[in-house]
Amino acid sequence: MLISAVVGAICSSAGAQSEVQLRIAARRVATGGTEVAVQPYEGGSHWGDRVLPAERFLSDDVEIGRWRYSSPVAVQTLAGEQWVRIAARRVAAGGTEVALQQLGEGVGWGSRMLPTRRFLSDDVETGRWRSSSPLTVSPPPVQFSPPDIGEPPADGEEGTPRGLITPRGVPVAVLGRVGSGYLVRTPCGNTAEVSAGQPIYGAQIVIDPGHGGWWDTGAVGPNGLVERDLNLTLSRAIQEELAARDISAVLARTGSYGSLLSVRAAFADALGADAIVSVHHNAPTGRISGTPGTEVYVQSVSRSEPQADSARLGGLLYEEITTALSAFPNIRWGRHADAGVLRVLLPDGHDAYGMIRRPNVPAVLIEYGFLSNPSEAALFATDGYISVASKATADAIEAYLNTDRLGTGFISRPRVFNPARAPSRCEEVTLE
Ligand SMILES: [Zn+2]
């Protein structure tokens, strides 16, 4: 059986039965080693089926004391879908210790949660599952493991990270250390002190889900789909696609809250990103066409000259995204005559859009399609769209980072346009 490591200790989650959601199952296997799984609490005295991660076996001859991790697995709980993974390690006294980690939204893996009963002895009956004591899986705030975004400076000490995911999951730029905590730039451009969080030492890509806050929803589709939320859903999927390719990406916004464009741009600059990619869906609809009306806006160095890296990334994004979206059958696409990789300039010759003009790092802004168009809005509400669009975006970013490809779709003549100013309204969110 699983033996309590803390004999006589009072389980801190006792009494919180309605919140108890997961436990770890473990068993000895005939070939030696331990197999692990996770079980969701289903209410009453019911525990759901064991969910088996693809990688779930811990050999007996691994280094003692070092945690190993199962592959991530999605578990349906009373509070909705949670991504978790199981940590396991061999202990010096013999046997295996298990723990659970929860994936926070946009914030990576939380700290290892240790059930009170969490040790599996080696001499238990082979093949029979044993259960840990229950664990409460909670939404953020989350206590974080040691940093796993970017590398700390080589001098050995932690130093000051460039950014931070706060305990509430809000990404912020770090301005300096304050005692054992951090001075950070808030989403609304103020400074605040934060006591803890997941340090970010750098990121290759910053993904900016366009819009945010109740006052800035972006476009709203005829089916009620809100651009602010669609952009975030797609951005998260892009981040996951990039992570699967070992490309570090951080979101500039991780919830429905709003943040200033200047703050988002400065965040990408602070992280020293290779690019910031702003994710949008367009309105109002252009003419109806048989081919996607994707537009990708890129940076200028002068009235006549695009910024080379921004333009190359834009070309790759346009090529991959339009190719991928074209495979969806029977869509009536909105499309402007000059759709493509574009520079949009103010009459004074500067880039018109704040998310293009403000970052010092290479920046692009993608309008994947027209949310105002019923045919496209219906498509954008599907998992198939999120999957295809995120893969195409990641393909382009991967090619930008790892090849010299230039992409296609450049429109040489800039569009001259004075867009509506981004809202200056901003309401701060709780950081911890
Ligand atoms: Zn937008």
C-alpha cells in the first residue's frame, strides 16, 4: 500500500472534500519498476477511471532522489479539464515516491503537490493499483517550480530575470529586485512589487493575443464569437505548438484582462525576443472570395523600406497560413484587393499600428481572416481551425528561426491608413 510519509501529520486538505479532485494511482509491474496513473474525483465516494499518461513507467534503476515526469495528460475534473503530469522518484529506503504537477494557463508547470500518502513500497503485490491520498487541484494562484523558461545567467546565481509570470499567471516585465521579490511593470503601465513568480530569463517568441478587457473586445462575429477570446485561444495553441518544437514562447496576455500596447511591446523588448507576433481577426468584411483574405502587417525602417526580419517572418506566416486555410472546403472568404504581406503607414510615413511601430524587436500583426463574415466566423469557432491555424503559424515561426526562407505574398505598395487609436483605458488585474 501507499504508506504515509508524515506519520501523525494532519492532512491540510482534510475537510475540503468538495474541492478534492485528483489522486495518483501506482502499481508495481512484473518486469520491475512502477507504473503511474491519475484518477479524477467524480463526487460522492466515486473516483473516475484511471487516466494513463503515454509515458508512465519508472524503472527501479534510475538515480535515487531525482524526480522523473510522466507525459502530460488531460483529466476531466468537476472543475473542468486539467492538464497534469505525475512526478515520481526512487527513494533511498527503497520504493517510489509520487507527486502531481498541474499546468497553469500560460504559466507552465506548478510546483510538485505531495499527497500525504505518496510512497509505494517495492514489495507490494505486483499488478494491483494503490492510490495516494487525494489532492486538491486549484486554479491559479499557483506556487511555481524553479525557473524553466530560458536559462539563468552563467555566473551561477539567479540574477535578475527579464520577466516574470506572477502567481496569478500574469506575464510582466521585471524592472528590478526588491528584497526577495520583484519590481514589475503592470499590464496598465504602472509599477508594482510582486513577492514571487516564475522567472523568465528570455524567450524566442512573444505571442500577443490582440485586444483585452471588457472595454476592448475587438471584433465580434455574427455567431457571438469575441475576437479578444478567439485571439487568446489561438495564441495558447500556437504556444503549445512551439513548445512541442522546443521553441520558447511567452504570451503577452494570458486572460481576458486588458493591457496597454506600450506594455506588450516593452515586454517583448525586455525578453529580447526574436520576434513578437500579434494575433488578430479582422472586420469589417472585404469582398467575398474563393481564397483566404489573410493580411500580415510588417514593420518599416523608412517610408520606402520594410524591416528585413519583420518582412521575412511576415512572408513565411502569410505563405503557411493561407496555404493551410485554403484546405478548408466551402468557405466564403472575405478579402481585400491588396491582401498579403503589407506595410500600413500613417500619412507621415510611420507604421500605423501600435503593435508594429512600438516594439524594437521584429514585429508582425496577423489578421487571419474576417470574424465579421458569417462563413469565416463559423469556421473560427471550431477546434479544427485552431489546430490548423496554430500549426501553420508555428511552421512559419520555426522556418523564420531556423532557415533563410523568405516567404511569399509581399505587396510592395504600402497601404496608407489612419486606424482608430487603441483604447487608452486600462484596469489593473490582481498579480498575486
Ligand atoms: Zn483585432
